[in-house]
Amino acid sequence: MSEFSKTERNQVRRVAKRGKYDRETINAILDEGYLCHVGFSVGEQPFVIPTLYARIDDSIIIHGSSISRMLKNIEEGVRVCVTVTLVDGLVLARSAFHHSMNYRSVVVHGWLRRITEPEEKEAALIAVTDHILPGRWDEVRPMTDKEFKSTGVLAIDIEAASAKIRSGPPVDEDEDYALPVWAGVLPTPLTFGEPIPDAKLDAGMEPPASIEAAVIKFSISSA
């Protein structure tokens, strides 16, 4: 299916025209983001955990210590809600009431499952590492058996999802357009700065290809 079905859980209600349900839009937002927030409940206590992630097909991959709260509760079959938001600009109107932001967001509903099969687990860890910085997995030393065993990897199989997008200029009251107040959009692009080497690096060691490529990519996209 090219679209996720609208359900009570994923249907966009506030400014419904901004809602998108097609996989192409949803996957593009997920693939551009780095940080997601995973919401779940243990008993009557809700939790929201920020974490890095990657997408593999219709699953979101997250990882962490095997003793973390989220991973310890996976055996209970926790239902989760995952959000990813990309802020593209601050929308500055002629009145405080109409200030907003341009953004692309995704809300995902699904169940957590633990990845234990070694090959699938390694592929998931590679995906998360290379999603953060493409090519990074091959630049670093391999994980030790101890590290591999102590790292829990979870997949969130997407049952329902929706995107919500706001773009364009501010929308003011008709009578406010004549006011002498600056209005418009202040872009907020994601950029990488100059790499800061670890103090314990050997003198003269240059940043690897993955970092150089990322700096060039974001320098071009933000120009």
C-alpha cells in the first residue's frame, strides 16, 4: 500500500488539510531526521524517551543499554507512539497570535519488538550508525562481543502513521497587513559546524570521509 489508512489513532484533526498519509512523504521525513521521541506507559506512568533512530522499510530501529527502562519493559509488549519533527523556519506574523513555525512532522503508532537474531541485529546497528553519518560504520573498529551483547536493539513495526506539514508565509488578519510590523519567515536550516577533534587524537589526523561529506552536504543545502 502506498498510504497508511486513516484511523482514530493517526488521523490529523487540527488543520486536517496539512495531514499526509502517503509513505513517500512519511519516509522522507523519517529519513531526514536524526532524533525521535518514543512515548510509552509502564503501569499508569507515561514516559517519553529521546533517542537516535534509523528506518528500515516499515520499521523504526532504536537501540540502547539492555538495562534501560524501555528495553527492560519490552517483554510486556509495550505499545508506543513515536514522533519526529523537522523545524524549517519561524513564521513571524504581524501579531503574536498568528506566529507559527514551518515544520514537517511524523507521528507513528506501533509495537516494540526486540531484535535478537545476530545478523538482523548487526544490520540494525549498522543502519542506525550510518543514518547518523553515512559510511561511519566502516570507519570505526568493530564492536566487541561484550558490546554487542550489552546493546539492546528494538524495532517499532509501523501500524499507523501520519505526517503534518506547515509551509509558507504568515497568515495575518486582513486589517493587519497595513501595519508597520516586519513579518515573514526566519529559516532554521540544520547545519554542521567545523569538526572539533578529540584532544587525544594523534596530531595531524584529518577528519574521515564521512565527516567531510556531511559538512559539504549541509554547507551546500544551507547556502
